[in-house]
Amino acid sequence: MAGMTRRRGAYALRRLVRFAVALGVLMVASFAMIHLIPGDPVRASLGPAAPYELVEARRAALGLDQPLPAQFLGYVGGVLTGEFGTSFLTGERVGDVIAARLPTTLTLALAATAVALLVAVPLGMWAGVRTENGRRRGTEAAFTSVTGTAVAVPEFLYSIALVAVFAIGLGWFPPAGRAGPESYVLPVVALAIGPAAMIARMCRVETLRVLGTEYVRLARAKRLPSARLYVRHVLPGTLTATLTVCGLLLTALIAGSVIVEYVFAWPGLGQRIVESITQKDYPVAQGVILVYGVIVLTVNLLIDLALGALDPTSRLKE
Amino acid sequence: MIIEDLSVRFGAFTAVDGVTLPIPPGSAVGLVGESGSGKSTLARAVAGLVPYTGRIEGARRVQMVFQDPYASLDPRMTVGASIGEGLRGLGRDARRREVARLLDLVALPADLAGRYPRELSGGQRQRVAIARALGARPELLIADEITSALDVSVQGAVLNLVRTLRAELGLSMLFISHNLAVVRYVCDVIAVMREGRLVETGPAEEVVAEPRHDYTRALLAAVPRLTGERG
Amino acid sequence: MMRTPSAWIGVSLVALMVVLAVIGPPIWGEAAERIDPGAVLQGASAAHPLGTDNLGRDLLARVLVAGRLSLALALLATLAGGLAGVVLGALPSVLPRRAARLVTATVNTLVAFPGLLLAMFIAVIAGLGARGAVLGIAAAVAPGVARLTQTLAASVAGRDYVAAARLLGVPRPLILVRHVLPNIAEPLILNLAQAMGGALLGLAGMSFLGLGVQPPAYDWGRLLFDGFSRIYVTPVVALGPAVAVALAGIGFNLLGDALARAAARTRAAGAAPAGAAPAPADPGEPDPDAVLEVRDLTVAFPGGLTPVRGVSLTLRPGEIVGLVGESGSGKSLTAAAIGGLVPYPGVVRAGALRLCGRDARTMPDRELGTALAMVFQDPMASLNPALRVGGQLAEVATVHLGASRAEAARRAVDRLGHVRIPDPERRARQHPHELSGGMRQRAVIAMGLMGTPRLIVADEPTTALDVTVQRQILTLLREVTAETGAATLFISHDIAVVGELCDRVVVMYAGRVVEELPVAELAGGAAHPYTRALVASVPGMDTDRSRPLAGIPGRPPAPGGIGPGCAFAPRCPVATSRCTAERPPLAPYAPEPGASTAHKVACWEAAA
């Protein structure tokens, strides 16, 4: 047992080190982004007609007139103190923009994750149990083609369709903006459908796998009532894979939220990043992309740690 | 040839620990042990497939036959191509003749050369794997649990083949198995391995009749016997 | 591959997209560019079914024309990303160890990033436009492909045939070309087909956000971008590009699914109805002395396969009966049928299947769950890894015996101790992976002892164990049988183990019992040529080393390929023409009058 705890600790430590390294690489990448833009980013942003003095002032404000190592140190120091620079367009502090909009984005993403899981896990398990060993081919065909289609349609189409039907057509929900609880419905649904279909498919496959294991055979030989069999013996076996997919999904959801926010004019980070890229507002783009990157890495770290705690046998070897 | 003070480590774990084992020319040395004893790792080290410390002298051409006949042949290559892979410096016709000769050696019809592994039974595949190894004219042939994945009724025939080949070709062999009876039947010398070390080595009949090490005795006592007394 | 409707739909949609890409621009190109100042920003009309844009250009024509650019860009992004991915994924197998690890770590981190994020990152650098979007989507495709290439290559590189090639002196690059690449090509291409769909949607998304294709060029995403701004006034203008994107996405996805299924499908039997088995014989009166009574048991699968055909068995209390046979002989399915565990779509028929005189098929779960104990081959797999050992035992008592949780837990610990697991209190609290293989098999046996077992069915319970552990489990089984007075059906391919453990041996070949004999007669008195050959082909500790083993030529028949006669006839040294024409019944065998009556054999040539 002591050895087990130690190995678990070593595993967590390795994950933390990997997280730290990835974080460092992410900083370098987001710093390099501005420098990789061909030509002068400030000139590109302000346009050829901007006066020379303004361009130079902006360059100085960004620190672009300093030597590269000094710039990088300045950048890292800034990020660590929450100082991401100032927007070219609005003059807001990027840190303020992030602080104001990050919670809105996270609320949307987490709500969609919860909805997707609540719908998809039972649905996938049900389909797995119903179609075990290739029985009920009709159910299987219907399930796979419906979920397959749902996976294949991108968020922006769901968003547009939902807006067209439920907001413009029926007028049940507001078409845009974030106001009361009813304003959450359409964005959350648009964001959750694809991932829910994906989890349901995965969950069915996992359920089928677990149903085929020898330990479920033994549990059946014990003549356990089916509710007990499925909840106690089958469900835990599917959790590892579900959790792994959840990680992928949550990050995919965060990316998907960019589009959904854009369609629903949702006041989150996604709406802002699209605007900053089209308008060449580089400080905002840089800051927001860094935040998205940190979210992705953090989600992955948490999932890895959760997997390590849940299932020490298979995850710890590596 | 001789294996001297051979060790294999995977990180902090020592799979094979200072094994010294001579394999006289033309003899078959049997390596017995339970799972985790390091016998297969030793085989792979002697074949040069895992890094090791220590010395292996006198065996320049080593070939190996693996346990799982379903994994040891490339599913996308014909039997002839698999066997022909080790034959170098031969023209096309010479190569075809040599493949036919090798197939004949393992008692398979020559027209099997054009077939794919999926069309063959487990026993046939194992024969193909032996033919492939023989094509390289090995000085030492390593057989790693070559019958344990086969059906009972086929095992006997493969063991007979191994014995015939030894007699006809004067092969030196390192024969690995968890089954003491099989090793006793095929080999001249038995080496018993446990937790990475050799615990006993000696002539086959002697080890079976008068085991000196407690572990060997335990192994012998555990061998199921068809005509054995009921305990 | 074309078996399912969804495969048909996928193929048709993708074909439609390809045709559209080829013929779209030449046919509708002119209409798509025709500016009509008199018809700007119109909704649906007869002349313009999907309306017009701000220059009065027909939107339907524009949607049909935009297919080519959408598909071409997606193809370009997939190819670029795929190529980069394959190179990145193959690099670790040729780079020095440290560099290889760096590449692997980088790929692993990149895989975690959603494609759209990577694409936006690239778009910031490369600027707005098709070039930036294609580069971005390629960058999003690459890590996944790299990871897949890496995983596949690593798994192929670990196969024995690669080791064999290395031993034959095949140089590394040649191994990569000859063994590794051909064996990973199929899943890789499959993955790229699926990635193509993803790339198409990704590019559409980028254009929809205004980050991709810029005017005057247009793809579906760009048309959607234009249409979206008018959605409150004329929703129909968003319809065309939306439907096009959706159909393309669905088409590629369904095609990818169908390809993956076709690649994964082993030559499985079709869904033909189960082979018609002859009606089982009359069940007869229950045998009052029998614990298990099986009459004329048949297990059939669709496609006319009957792996078990007419097996009859009787087990008496305290008796251990060995069921021997090779893989495919039907011995494990016989065990599964007795336990009611034959997997769908198998169909079990039996004249009688009685446990202690009552029909096992209609017995309530509560009784069957305590009267029948099963032990399976792999102790590593037969305990649920997620649950504590004690709990898995205890649930038998809480579910079937109405025991309280505390009582059940106490009994579980007691039973674990009874099968001589040391420190049972601690072991009961542990998870299966903390126990050794032998201990887990003991725990499974203890699970069977939670109730009062009348029958123990052990299906190859020692095959996965070392000989010394096997010995202990065999001893335990014998003790348990003696102590409970249950009957034990012991299934094994190892005739030596059966000979040592059992009182009586039943030999199966190709789904039928060919011989049934007391164990004392197994070594010297077997009558069936198959049993004799089986005994002689397995070397024992006293086999004559100077003589070859008796081999059995040929291989066991496939379940579908059994003729009307004796299934063993093609491999049998003493077979006659009668053997191939007519099946011998299982009949009492008595070489001399007054010999044991328990010996039965199904062989024309053995009849005395």
C-alpha cells in the first residue's frame, strides 16, 4: 500500500512537471506569435496611412523597440502580474477584458458539459445494453446514424438553425445576448449537441466492451438483478474512458464556444478573439489565446490527476 | 557457445540477474521457469532483441521462433516472402528453390509459399516460422514457448519436428518452456530459472530424477501426471 | 461495406460533393458572378430560389459553385496536415532517443489543443485569408495524425514479425518500408478520410467567423458569413450554404464510419437464422441421484453453426468430472449453456437441463445464484477491477440470501479464510489488482462458497496459472468438492490435469462426446482413437525420450465442415468407409464381460 501511494505521488508529480513545461512552451509560443507576423505588426494593424509617430509610440508601448530577451522577460513578468498589455482598438487593459469575459465563457462551457454528460452517459449505456452482441440491429443502426449525423454537424450550424427556428421563427428564446436564464438555453444546446452525440457513442462502445469482460460474465453467473449488474459492475468500468473523452470534450467545447459566442453575441472571450483577429488587435489576440491555452492545459492536468486517482492500475504504468 | 554473467535491467527492475549458461554445440538446453522468471527476457537478450550487460560468446548467427504464431508472421507478406526475407545473395530461382527446400524441411507442401498467414493453421504457421529461422542457417536456434499457443493435438507434431531437425541438422538450441515434461522430452540439459537467476542446471534426466534445489523439487511435484497418484 | 443504409448515404453524399466540385463552376459559374442591380438582397423567388446577395447575384448558383473551393481547400489542408503528421509521427522511430522523446512530448501536448484554437493561432500569424486558414487547419490536423502514426508504428514495431526480421538482418529502413508502413497504411488512410470531413467543417467555421476565405473569393463558410448578417430579415439566405456544409460534414463522417467498420469487420457470420437442430429427445424422468443432468444439449449459432451437438452428461454428488477437448470442441460452450451464459445469438436446446432434479432454465435466480458456482479461466479478468474483493463476495449473500451488509461482509471474510487466503480481513478490503493470480482464483472459488453450491462449473480455471499455483488450486477444488458434496464439472484442454484431478473423464471432439471413461482407464484403457492419440501426444515425465510422440495429423474440423460420419474420421488412422458415412453412437464399451460399465465410446472400430 505504501508503494502504491508513493507511485501515485510520483505520477502526480510527473504530471505537474509536464504541465509546467507545457505552460512554459505556451508562453514562448504566445510571445513568439507577435514576432512571427511578417513585417511590422503595428504597421499592419494601424494601416499604411497611420502617422509614423503613432506607430513608434505603439511599438514602444508594446516594448517592440527593446532587444528580444528583454522583451520576453518583460512579457513573462507582465503575464505573471496579470498585465497583458493594452488593446490597440479600445485602449482597454487586456487583463481587464479577460477578467470580465472569462467567467461568462466558462459558465457557458461548463453548463454545456453538464448537459452533454447528463444526456449522453445514460443514453450510451442504454444503447450498449440494448445492442449487446449485435442484437437489435435496427436500434444499433438508428443510434449510430443519428449520433453520427449529430457529430458531423458543426456548432455554427446548430447555432444558426436554433436561432432561425426558436428565436426568429417561434420567438421562444432571445436570439442573442446574455440576460436571464432563458438566454442560456439556445447557446448551451447548440454547444452540447455534438459533444453529447460523441460521448453517447463512446459510452455505448465502452459499455459493450465491459459487457464482454469475464468479470461481467461472472457477475451474471451470480444471477445479480440487472439494475445491480449494470450500475455496480458495468458503469465503473466505463468511467475511465468517459473521463478521458470528457477532457478532450471540454477543450473542444471551449473552442466551440468561440463560434457559439459569435453567433449569439455572447459577451465572452470567444466573441472578443474573433474581433481581435479580424481587426488585427494583436495584444488582445495574444492575451486571449494564452488564456485559452492555459485552460486547455489545466483541464488536461485535472483529468490526468483524476484518472490517476480513479484507476491506479492502468494509468500508472505508462 | 556460452552465456556469461548476463543481466537485463528494465529501469530499477532486474529481469535477468547474472546468468551464466554454456550451450555446447549440437545440444539442446532447456530453460524452465514460471511466469516472471525472466526466461523469455533471457532468450530475447541472447537473440540481441533487448539490451543486456555481460557476454555472449560463440554465437554469431542466432535465430528465434516465437510463442504466438499469429503474431510472428507479417499478415501482409506471403509465406514465401516471409521465409525468403532471410535469404540474401540468391537469384530469384535459387531463392524459390531454397524456400521450397525449407518448406519441405518442416514438412509443409511447397505450394504454401504463395499463401498468406491468415490461410494457415497455428501449427502450420509455427512450421513456417521455423523454416524462416532455418533459412538463415543459425548456429543457435532459440525456441520460446513454441507449442504453448497450439492445440493439444498439434503440439506433439511440432515437438517431433524440432527433434528431427536437431538430429538432421545438428542444431544447437535454447528451448524455453514452462512445461517441464516438454523440456525433458526435447532437451539434453535443463536449466531452471527463478526470479531472474538460474537455480539449477544439469543433464535432463538427472535434474528430473534427482533435483538438488528445493524450487526444482517444487516444480517437479507440481507437474500434473496422467497416471499420477491421487493426493 | 455497403451493407448499411448509412454507408450508402455517406458514399452518395461524398460522391455528390465530388461531382459538384467538378461540374459546379463550369455550369453555374457565370450565373454566380452575374451582378443584377435590380435584384439586390432579395429573399426566395422563382428566379432566385435562395435569394440574392448585396450585388444581386444568385445565391443558389453561388452555393453550387462554392463547393469546389470548399472541397479543394479541405483536401489541401488534409494532405498538408496529414503529410506533416506522418513525418512528425515517424520521426521518433529514426531520431536519437532524446530528440524522439521531445517530439513525442510536443505531439502529445499539441493533441490536447482543439483544432480551432491552433487554426486561430496560425491565422493571427499568417493573416486573414484562405492561405492562413488552410495552414491553420493543416496545423490542427497534423498532431492527431502524428499521434496515430506514432501509436500504430510503435505497436507494429513491437510485433514478433518485426523482431524476426531484425534477427534475419533486415536493415531498419527496409523494416520500416516493408513491415511497418504497409501494416499501418490502412488505418492511417482511414483516419485521413475522416480528417477530411473535419477539415471541411473547420475551414467553413473559419470562413464563417470571417477569418478564412476573403472576398471576392467565396466558399460555403463565407456565404454563410454573408447570409448570417441577414438572418433576421431573410433567413432563407443562410439555408443554402448551411445545408451544403451539413451534407458535406455528414457525408464524410458516415463514409468514415462505414470505412472503419468495414476495416474492423472480421469475416463474421451473416444474420441467417440459427441452424435448425433436430428436436431434442424426450426429457425422460429426472434422475433422483443426479446433481446435474444434461440430455441432448445443442448450442447453435446463425449460419448453420452448431458447436455443441447432442451432448449428454450426468454428474453425481461429490463427483469431479473432467470435460476434455481442444479449442473448438464445444467444451466451453457446454459449460456456458449449463450456466445459462451462452452469448446472443446462440440458441440453446436441450431435452433436459436439470440441476438437482429441477429444470435449471426456469429456476429462480435466487436459487440458481447460490446453487451453481462458476470459475473461469483468467482470474486476472474475472474479478471486477473497480470493486473491492470482499464486496464482490458479499453481494451474493445480500442479493440472494437476504443477509444484512454486516452479516454478508463477515461471511465474505470467513469464506476467504476458508479457501486459505491469508489475512482475509485485509484482503477483503483490497481491490483485485492487489492480489496475486492464485489468490484471485481462490477468491472466485470463495465467491461460489457464499451460498451452498450443488454444482461447481470450472472452465479452464488453472490454464492461466503457473504449475505450482495450479497444483494449489486443484487441491482446493478437490477439498471444496469433498466438503460441500457438490459435483464439479472441470473443463480443460490439458488431459494430464484432468487425469490427475477427476474421477471421470468426458472427451469431446467437434461438438460431441466421443468417449466417457473412469479416470483409471484413461492412461491405458482408452478406446477411442482420438482419446488414445491425445494421451500419447502429450509428453509426460516418463515419456520415452528416444521415441517420437504420437502426433495427430491434420487439424480439428471447422464447425461448419463436419460430414455425416464421425468427425474424427479424416484424421483417424483406423477409419473405414463406414466411419465417414455413418456417425457412431455413444455406446457402452466393455472389452471383456464384467468390466466397468461406466465406459462409453462413440467409435465403430472400438466396439468390442
